[in-house]
Amino acid sequence: MAPPLTHFLKTIRLGLPLLLVTLPGLSTGQTGTPATTGNITEIKRLVILPAIDETDDTGFSINREVNRAVASVAARLGRFHIIDRNDLEAILQEQDLALLGLVDDSSAVEIGRIAAAQEALRITVLNFHQIGVPKDSDKDEDDDDDEESAGTAIATGIFGALLKAAAKEGKEELDPYRDNIQTQISIEVRNIDVETGQTLYSFQAGASHTGGARGKSREKAMRKLRNSISTELRKFYLLESRVMAVRGDELFLPLGSAIGLRRGMLFTIVEPDRQEQFGDMTIAIPGRPVAYARVQEVSETGNRSLVLRRWGEIRPGYAAREQIAPLWGLLLDARPGVSGSFGDNLGLGLRIHGAAISGFDFGLGLHYASAIDSRDHSNPGFQINAMAGRRMRLSRAMALFTRVELGFGAYFRDDDNGQMVNAGVGILSLGADLELLRSQGSDLVVGLAWRFGGKSSKWTYSEGDGDDSKTVDAEWDLRGAPDVDISGLFVTVGYRFIFPGVRRPGLPIPGL
């Protein structure tokens, strides 16, 4: 590990919020990913160049606020150290220099030279807008009020407005929606090479919030913006190291809390690049991913990570690259079952896993279904289920996922009068799936589950439209209403695909 900084570079004069941050131990390429692999050996200096600091009549500056947001996010990530702005000012004064007016891209070269920085971030506020908007609750809820009540309300409103206007005589006209402010913020951040002034990488982030007074609405919008900035700053500088040791499913990496590593972060383990000779040309072939691992324990300079999914051999020296996007799964399955009462039932559909390789997983299922009722009639329908469960690795290529599902099923048929009717059943099931690894992104899934209480004889249909709609009971002959029953044992057979998801700005990052 590189030794800690012994001094701080200083940021701006004349009130311009120039922030200097340092990034421990990463070399980055033009896409924001590390250009070289290996252990952390150096500290990378990064200058944040703000736009001109303009304030409104209340003294608020959105540029200053956004720069503070970037600084606070960088500090929270841990891989950045915020440098006090007074230090750079002292260095500039010693050299009889100033940063007045140095707020364009070309200034990055001069500032980088003075601060010994390699790259800079230029932050531009693209849009900042606040306006009062009406609340939904402000709309009249009852259009049938009598004229006297309406007249009283109007008179009261006018009288109240006159009193408020008189109390604020000489001030601006009152905003009738000042307690329901809509705030919109969007920014652009560009990563600039301080030697050439060229843009290496850029992203845009935005946030909005409606509700509360002006300051409260702005505060909540800025909170959402910070989450987006946090994700993008990690993309700028993805952590990367080498596997130092392998002990079964445990890996030891020389990345620790000193650079912002947190428990729960996910890494992709990749075999080393190799060189291939084609005639007179030597081509570097990128190494293939072989596993996913999650950080379990963290010290200042290292961590112990647990392999969650492995489809290749892991050896010391393999690269460990930070994986920001979550891994989610899509299971396409068939669910044949046997009801304890009437016979077979079937489900065909899909199940989405929100955390496809984690210990705790959750998701949502949607299935076409059919069930035999007590009249031996096959009734088509559908099922919607919410799912949660625990995953346990049994071996390198096998995991057991125990789950509980809670949902609703709807089935359709004609009653004895020829009317299309439906019956709804509640669903509670407990089961377990055996997940057999086939490749990096696919599994064969076989499972068993028991469904409780999925029985109903209440068949209805709707008559009328809109407010005139009403629910009517089905009509049956002397045999009575048929029962539909989907309780009992059912099997799950399917194929699961695993994808690296796209993290939506605003979502929290695991481990932070």
C-alpha cells in the first residue's frame, strides 16, 4: 500500500470552490475502468473543476451545492480523500499565481501541473429549476357541493388571501403553491486528461423531487442526485487487484477499507490476459471471467471474499474486478402439479430473481395456469407470486434455494347460464429448488413445493362500466358451484439465465 498523504494540496481563491481529491491506488483507462491490473501501488491525483460560482438573491449557489455533493460522495466512497481548498491557495500564492477565471477545460492543464494531478473532473450544471405546482389534493373532491358552501369557500379564500397580501405588503406576489415545490436538477461530469485537455469519459446525472417548501424540495432532490453520482464515480475508478491466495471458496485480496472497500461488494474474478502471435502481429487476448465473489471481511489493507458462483478454476494472480451492476436472473419454467382433491394442474411462465447468486434472494413470478375443477373441467387462468428465499451453495456446480411464495391466482370458465365467470384463489407455497450450474450465465433448475389453501368455489363476473359496474354471482344448476383446487404438490422444471443488470441512478450500492 502507498503511504498516506503527508500534506494537502489547496483549492481555489476568491471563493471559487475548487476541490482537489486523491484516488488511492488505481490506474484508469479512457472508459473509467482500470487500464492496468495488479496490486495497488500508487495514489492517483484528481482535480475537480467547478463552474463559475453564481449565487441567487438569497445567497444560494447551485454550482457550489453540486460541488459539495460530489465532494461528500467522494468522501463516503472512501477511495477519495477530499483536500482542503486553502492548501492549494497557499501554493498558488507562493508562486504568485491565481485561479481567477480558470474555469474552462484548458485550465485543467495548468491546475494539473501545479497540483501534480493526472486528470480532472469538470462539473457543469445543465439545468436547475424550481417551481410551485398544485397538489392533487387541492382539486375539488366533491363537485356536488351546494352553491352556499361554494360561495362561502370562495369568500373565505379571497378574505384570507387579502389578509396575507396585506401582511406582506411591498414583497413579491405570493406563490400559491410555495409549499409544493417541484425541483429539477441535471448535471454533466467530464473526466479530462490534464496533459491534453481531452475528455476521457463523461456522464450526465439528474434528479427531481416534488413536495415541501423550496429548501426542503431542493434538499431531497440533491439527496437523489448524490446516489446517482456515487454510482457513476465508481464507474470512473473501478477497484481492481490480484487474488493473493485461494483456500477452497475463500479468496484473499489486497484491497481494504483504506480505499473504501466495504463488506458486501461484488467482484468478478478473471483469468490473466494472454498474448497470441498472428504472423508478425502480437495480440493481447482478454482473460475470461471464472467466478463471482462477495467481500465478507475487510481490514485496512486486505479482505476475505467468498466465492458465490464459480464456473472455472481460480488461481493466485487472477484479476479481481469490481462488479457494480447487480446480477439478476430470469427463470423460464413449467410447474406441473397434482391437487389433493380433483387432479392435475399446470403452470407455464417465468420468475425474475432480484439477487440471482446471493444468499438472500427475492423476486416475482408470472405464470399461465390451468386447473381441473370438481366437475372435471379444465379452467385456464394465471398466477402472480412474490417470492423470497435463501440460497446455499452445496458444491461448485450446485446450490439449494429454499423459498416461500405468496400470491394470487385467477381462473376462468362459463357458468351454467353461458356467462364467462372467474374465481380467485390465494396462494401460499413452500418449496426448494436445486440449481445446477451450466455456464457463467445459465442454470438448470429442478424443484419441489407444496401449495397451501389454493381452493375456491366463489365464481363471479362484472356487469356495467365505470362507476356503474357491479359484481354478480355466477349461476349454476342443481349440482352447485364447482370447486377449483390448486393446493398440493407441484414440480418446478426450468432454465435460468443470469444477467449483469443496469443500476438505475438513485438505487443504493451494496456495502455503502
